[in-house]
Amino acid sequence: MSEHPVHTHPDPRCRELFARMSEYLDNELDGSLCREIEAHLERCHACKVCMTTLQRTVALCRQAGKAQVPDSLSRRLRELIGTLAKP
Ligand SMILES: [Zn+2]
């Protein structure tokens, strides 16, 4: 399996932010970083869509009684953000 690198994404901050989204959802990040993420989501549609998807998935996982979001989820979301970033 070969994955396309997401080097075409318009904002390199997205990938860094992306790695922190699950922590953000678990409220494990400090306040300034949370605000940074929220500010980014305000102006980045791709990240906002991904965050909405992630929030929904986390809610479903919790309903199902799982404490943690599976590792495969972050990989799937990374593919999603790559798709959204394409023109
Ligand atoms: Zn972004």
C-alpha cells in the first residue's frame, strides 16, 4: 500500500494541528493551543470539516463504550484532509 504524501496541502500548519485534534477533543491541550486550533478552524475549511468528522466519530466511540479512538481513525482523517486539500 502506498499513500500519497499530503505535500500539496495549502497550509503546513494543518498537518501539525491535525496531529493534535484528538488531544484537543479530549481537552488535554493547554488553553493557548486550544485557541490556536480554534482560530485555525475559523479560516481553514478543510480542517473544520475534519474536526467536525472527528468530533462525531469520537462521540460515536464513546457511545459504544470505547475509551479511545482507534489509531486507524487518525490515518483515515489524514487521508480525508489530503482529499479536501486538492483543488
Ligand atoms: Zn487547516
